[in-house]
Amino acid sequence: MGPPLLNPVPKSLSPAGLTRGVAVQISGVRHVFPGGVEAIRRVDLDIAPGEFVALLGPSGCGKSTLLRLVAGLDEPTAGRVEVDAAAGSDDGRPLDRRADVACVFQDAHLLPWRTALHNAALPLELRGVPSADRLSAAAAALAAVGLGGAEHRYPAQLSGGMRMRVSIARALVTRPRLLLMDEPFAALDEITRQRLDDLLRRLWADTGATVLFVTHSTQEAVFLATRAVVMSGRPGRVVLDRPIDLPRERSADLRADVAFARHAGAVYAALERGEAVPA
Ligand SMILES: Nc1ncnc2c1ncn2[C@@H]1O[C@H](COP(=O)(O)OP(=O)(O)OP(=O)(O)O)[C@@H](O)[C@H]1O
Ligand SMILES: [Mg+2]
């Protein structure tokens, strides 16, 4: 027997198994790395349960650093980061950052000697979920990302887009209440990326999780998010915080819409302004 169960085993990723997102409060956060690099300065950001926030900013402005602070992988030098279970909890249980927060990075980080199914099941295995339960949960997560027929393939037998979908399935298998994504689709071709953007929007709508998504693409940010946050060059500060009030149902033709272009233009202008801010 492994360690005791920290969370109920997910039954499905359908709306019936809806997870309520958590709130994230970032107040007056500053982060200085050993050696003196000030990555971020005075960042304030309040994220409500179930929001989809896109985070943009020039390279090196501290986006990944901020994500690590929210994940609890690092402590801020000053200020507070709170991931608030109470506000979003559906059953009153305390938040467990390991169990309720999932991260997806630019590289899929799959174990090459494990099949897609066993990669997706890994977080449940680490938590001691019995084999039959974790494999059925992993199969459901793979089906949710459109990899129903590929459970028994190894990473080397999958395309880059498929590997990324396994990585998303592995993140979803614990039914996280907060999903942190750091440029997950940056290395993929445009068509694959748009398909995964579509998929992610649907999964977000289905699960109710809070999402914080880092991207360099203004188009991707506006397509995905309910809110776009732009940071300045290092040390990063918030220079734009804009609600993206586009319809909840978003399809590819939205990208040709005037309102879409207006949002993308505003985000782009903020990126340019942010670049110009002297460090
Ligand atoms: N462990 C570390 N030690 C020292 N400096 C670091 C460390 N990690 C990051 N930095 C520095 O902190 C700053 C912010 O880095 P971070 O990775 O958060 O930027 P980013 O916005 O994610 O950039 P990119 O868009 O290129 O991914 C950079 O100047 C980086 O060199
Ligand atoms: Mg980064």
C-alpha cells in the first residue's frame, strides 16, 4: 500500500465531476534571486475562482518566476501569495497545493519508458491510488484530450502535439482546482496550437478550474482568456490588466472578429509599452 489518499479519485472529467476553481491573491510580491537579480517588483493580482488569466510580458520579466511562486515551489522575497481553497472549495476540505494545483510546461516532460496511459496515471500513482482506479481515471483523462486510441503508445511513438495532450491529461487526472501553464504550446506548429487552444478552452469550461496561462502570443491570450495581464520588462510589474469580454463560446472564426482585434491590439500595445519601461 502506498501513502493514504489525499483526494477522492476522479470519476470523470465531465461537468458531472465539476471541480470548482480556487482564488489566487498575489499582494505586493517582489522576488529577488540569490545573486541579486530582481525578477519581479510589487506585483498585485487578484484572481477569482474559475477565471482564465493569460499572462504576457517580455522574455525575462518574471512570468515563470511568478508561476513558481503561485505553485508554492518558491517563496517570495516580499509580499504574499495565497491560494484560497475556502473561496472555491466545493466540500470545505483544505487546499493541498500538491494535489489541487497542477503545472504544465513548454516541454511535455513524459517518462519515455512509460505508455501514455501510465504517464497520465503517474500523479495518482504517486498518491497511492489503487491501480485499477488510477488507470481508469487516466484513460478518461486521455479520452478527454482526444487520445482515446493512443493509451498504449510510448512517447517516442507520439507527435509533439500528442505528447503535449498526454501532459495535459496528466495534469487533469487529479482534477486540479488550479492549472498553471507555462507556454505549453509554444513549440508546436500553428494548426496544432490552435487545436490545443480549442481543446483547452473546452476543458476549462467543463472543469471549472482556475487557469493561469503564460504565453508570448497576443492572439492565443485573447482567444483563451477571460482576462489578459501584461507585465513590463524586468523587474516585472503589471502594466495592463484587461478583461477579455468575448463570448464564452469561442470558435476559430472569432479570430477574424473586430472585437478580437481590438483586444489583441490593446495587449500588443501594452507589451510595447512594457518593453520601454526602464528596469
Ligand atoms: N534560479 C534563478 N537564479 C537566478 N536568476 C534567475 C533564476 N530563475 C530566473 N532568474 C532570472 O529572473 C528573471 C526572470 O526569469 P523568468 O524565468 O521568470 O522570466 P520569464 O518571464 O519566464 O521569461 P521567458 O519569457 O523567457 O520564459 C530573469 O532575468 C532570469 O534570468
Ligand atoms: Mg518563462
